[in-house]
Amino acid sequence: MKAVVYRENGGPEVLSYEDVSDPQPAAGEILVKVESISVEGGDPLRRRRVPPKPNPRIEGYAASGEVIALGQGVTSFQVGDRVTTWAERGSHAELRTARAEHCWLLPKGLEMSAAAVALVGLGTAGAALFEIAQLKRGQSVLISGAAGGVGVGAIQLAHKAGAQVLGTGSNPASLEELRRYGLDEPLVVDREPFAQRVKDLTGGRGVDVFLDTVGGSALQSGLDSLVEGGRAVMVGAISTLKGTISPFSLLVQSQSLFGCMLPFLMPRPSVRAMIDDILQRLAGGDLTAVIDREYRLSEAQAAHTRAEERGRIGRVVMIP
């Protein structure tokens, strides 16, 4: 099969489109003929930071396609099923394997590209907002990195749940475009903390929930934007994996800080049901899988370059 691999860490230029051996499903896995690949935020980060083991390494979390083989013990899927999948690596290829518990059957009418984008983007947003932060109608939420895949998914889900939605970003035009998905208050950020602007927009109160996709200094600014008893959920660290926060503010304000990594939550029945519901809502038009641009798999260098650029809205997709 054809796949995109890397042999050393670096920028998009380390990616190579090559012939590699076809994968075989192990026990508990399915083998999928890939039809659409979502370039997730973690894909470029791992390309830059995770040593290529095995070498060469096929990167990539999320892809959708058709089941063509079943590993031993798999009874939840059949050959010919249309699915969306997650695995730690291997999406950037014509074929990929994934654990059955990390895959979902697609409802009739849902396009493959939408399904590939939705699993991590909308799935993470839903788990963070409702499974962990317990966001309720009438509450408010602040989303950092609002134009990214998780961010634009969170905007839609929070808006449709009846919450006030604030979002941060560095591109004013992109933030204004997000109003069509339910963003109430855009905040263009620079190097200065944004907590005071959040307080001004909420009548001095602050927000009930902070969803952080950025990390770094944005995390502390988000914590400073919370009401007493507010909840912050960290789902990513685009800017840096390092950062400092003041635990004293959590203590005196009775606030909570959670981490959310969707793969660890996928086996929960409540999360599986939530993602099933998201896929049904996508198929019915109630939600939108926002795609910035599509590339061929052979254009992976260009796709990864675009995925790391500012000014995007949603995910970059590759088609084998």
C-alpha cells in the first residue's frame, strides 16, 4: 500500500510518500480501507517530537473508510461496514488497523470526510464539555483556539446546548466567521492575558467553563476567567507542552482543572453513546464537520504545512 512516513523528527519536509507493507489486523482489531484522513492537531506535534518508532513511522490518529477484514474476536463490525476510526498511529495510509472499541459505525448519508473530522474534533469537545465539565443550559463557556477542530466543534455543541459561547484566537477574520457556528463573543488575543476582557463581556462574573486547546499562558488566563467554582478542561497544548499555573487561585476560588484525552474515555458507554449521537446529528444536518481544505495523501507535506498555519477554520483532510 501507499503511506506517508517519516524517519526523523522535523517539519513537513520529513514526510515521504512511499510503498510499505499492508497491515494485518491483530485480535480485537479491524482492517480498514481508508477513504478520508483528518490531520489532527496532535499529528504535526508528534511528527516534530515523537521519535519514529517503528522506523519509518506512519503517523496519524483519525481516518474513516470501509472495513475489509476482522481480527480474531471482533463481533461488533462486519466486512463492508462504513466506519470512523482512531488509533495512536497509522491513519496516513491507504489501509489502517484500529481497535474495535475505538471505531464507530457511520449512519446512512454521512460523508467519509465529515466522519473522519468528527471523531476527534466533535468527540473531544463533547467529552470535555458534557462528560467532564458538566456544562448546562444557561451557563457560559470560554474556548481557547476556537477556530481549530476541537474549538469549532465545541462552539457548535455548547451553542446548541443553550450556553453563552466565548472564543479566543489570533485571526480576527476567522473569529468573525465562527459566529455562523454559534460563537457569541470573539476575543482576539496577543501576548497579554485575556481574563479581564472575559470578565467585561460577562458583566464581571466570568465563565462557568474554560475549554483549553492551546496550553501555555492561555491556561492561566483561562483559569483567571472562571467564576468561583468554575471548571477548566485541558484538551491540548498547541503552543507548548510546558506552562505554569497558580494552584492558589484554584484553592481560594474552589475551581477545578481537568485533563481530557478522548482515547482513554472512548470505552465508556456514555462516551460511545455521545459520539453515536454526534454522528447521527452530522448526518441529519444539525451539526457541521468543518473542513478547511482537502489534499491528496501524496500531498501530505502541503497538508501538514496548512495544518500548522494560522487563519484556518476546522481540520485539514487528506484523501488516499
